[in-house]
Amino acid sequence: MDVRERNARSEFEAFATAEIDGLLRYAVMLTGDRELARDLVQDVMLKAFAQWGRVGSADQPRLYVRKMVTHAFLSWRRRRSVRSVVFDRDGVPSVGSIADHASAVVDHDDVWRRLSRLPRQQRVVLVLRYYERLTDNEIAAVLGCSAGTVRGYASRALATLRLDLAPDPRLTVETS
């Protein structure tokens, strides 16, 4: 192994060490399954290592690899024809102290159930926007589309979630 290969390997190892936990959390948010997320990230990291010359020289290697994870997730979803995803609480970041733990668990499960019913592009946009805190332009770069398309996906996803939360008028009891 020559000096250049050793340098590339050490750069990749430093990158992987710094980013692996965040990539795994991101993949869990997308897949809803910790083991599937590990497989996804492992596949992507192997590809990133093989292409480290291009990946490492990108303006933002972190976003480049997140883009690779996103595309791999979307590709897996198409190949496997997964129709639903069951989210568990493993890998979900805690949100400070919550007085009623049972209520928090129910709320988390409800959020994951609702997200799992969204089309995959809409779910990716919401995860990137609210979990990864990326801007519309950064999300557009990850998805390879325009910022307007990102806003459209987000708008439709949020509208779907709002409709899902709306009370069923058939169940409303009128009082006189």
C-alpha cells in the first residue's frame, strides 16, 4: 500500500468514526428498523470507501454520504416493495425530561406510525427537515431535485398528517 492509499484510508476512517452514529440514527429514522438501518449504512459506507477519492473531495462529504444513504433507502424501498414500516423507539433521540413516560411512548409510537404511511419522498423530506434540520436547498441537493419540489413534498406530507389528525366528523356529538 503506497502513501496515497494509506492517507485515503486514514481520512476515510476518521470520517467514518465521526459520522457513523449520525448516519445510523438517520437511517433508523428513514427505515424504522435498527437492523435494516445498519445494513443500509454498511452498504453505503462500503461504497463510500470504494469511491473515497470522489466522496472525500466533495465540498461537504457528510452531505454527500447522507445523499448516498437517502438514495440507497429509496432504492431498497422500490426493490423490496415494502408497503409499511413499523417504527420502534430504539434509536429515537430522547426529548429531554417528560413527566409522563407512558404518554411520551404513545406519542412517539403515534408519530412513527403516521410517518410510516407517508410516501417515501415525503417521509425523507420531513426527516431531513425536522430531524436532520437541513434547509430546503440542502434537502434538494440530497434528493437531486429543486427546492420547490422539496417544499411541495413537505407541504403535501404536512397536509396529510393534518388530515390524519383531524377529528372524524361522523364521531362528533352535537350538543344543544
